Amino acid sequence: MRIDEAIKALVRIDDGVLMRGAFFAMLAAASVFLLIDLREISAMNAGLPGFDPMLEDRPVLPPALTEAAPNGPPVQPGSSDEVLRQPMRFDLRSGGVLLAEGTIDLGAGSRFAEEIEARGEYVRTVALNSPGGSVDDALAMSKLIREKKLDTKVASKALCASSCPIVFAGGVARVAEKDALIGVHQVFSGGGERPTPAQAMSFAQSTTARVASHLDTMGVGPGVWINALETPPDRLYYLTEKEMVDFHLTTEPVATAKTKG
């Protein structure tokens, strides 16, 4: 094939295909760098918990990697550390809003499913205020939200960090109010035993693939997860309002979940 023909063929490729290709190329490159620094990663994981927030003697909100606020979140959250550290609980508010607040602890996904089973006919929007936690439970919650065609919201000065944006992505309509705090970082595995380099690599690769695939299915652009991959697990990258729009993490205000029959 001549060079001019090759160029014409590339031009005809859909932009979305090119973006996905570039994204997964970045994932492959990230895996290489993970392998190079695997001993450091493994040592770091030994001191971290199996889910967020950080250990109880560390702040719930670690320093953010944002140009505007390099030493912390752009605004102070409206909830105390004590509230955010509690296992996730659910409270049905007026207007069909179900508040999901606290750490996404192991089993939060099952409790959320039970809540939706019991009160699902009244729920229209899931409001989130969480420092994150179990990736598996966050994925389960997000998938159920989309299955039930619910909206998601992060209110002003509420926090949705670490694995919480995965839950947020499940909404048919996704709204982040002014001064909402949405932060991302790398996934990690802690627990009682120090993982081997091979185990650390396997965990990072498989979890990254699962989350990236889910966000793509939810219509969220790769920019969200690229920022997460670039941010160490003991820090947070707070997304700006513009980034959330550009990455399709938030939707148009006019979008609403489908009315239940």
C-alpha cells in the first residue's frame, strides 16, 4: 500500500476507535512502568488497606494533584472524617433521592441491592458522599444503578473519591453540583499479607481492565481513568468541572432517567 493510501485509510477510521486504541496503548505502557517499579509498588501496598479511605491514622482526603490546590481539595467537604469513615449507609430522602454515604466497605454492594429491592419504586436518584472503597462493590452498585435506570448526583461540598466515581458513572443522568468534590487515583490492594510482585501486577492489570471497560460501557471517556492511573494511591486528583464535561462523566442538565412504568 502506498503512503498516500495509508494516510487516507487512517483518516477514515472513526475518532472513537482511535481514542480507544490510544487509551489501551497507554494501559500497556503503564503496565511496563508498573513492572519496572514493582518492588516499590509491592512495598507500598503492604502499608495500605484493601479498600479506601486510607488507614484510620491517615486523612480521609489525601493531598490532591491539582494545580489550583496542590495541598488539598479545592473546597473543604461538608462532612466530617468521622462521617466519611463509617461503613456505607443508605437514607431515602424526599423527591426520590437515596443518599449513599460513607465508605464503600466490603458488602456495601449487597446492602445497596437489598435497599433497592425494598424501596426501588421510590428511588429516582442516588446521591453520593463517599471517600471510596471496595472496587468490586462499587462496580456492582454502578451496574445496578444503570440496570434500574437511575440518576446519580454529587451535591455541593459532597465527596465522591477513589472508587466512588465508578458508582457515579452508572447514572443515566449524572450531575455534579458546584463545589462537588470528585477525585480519582490508582487502585491498590492491601490486606494483611504483602502481595508478591506477580500478584501486584496481576491485580493492577485485571482491575484496570475491568474498570476501564465498565466506564467505557457507561459512556465515560478514557480521560477519567488516565488521570487515575497517573495519580499515586495515597493521593487524589480532583477533576475540574470542565474535565467532567469533557470526559462525559457528567451529562447535560436536561438528561433524566427514564420514568418507571
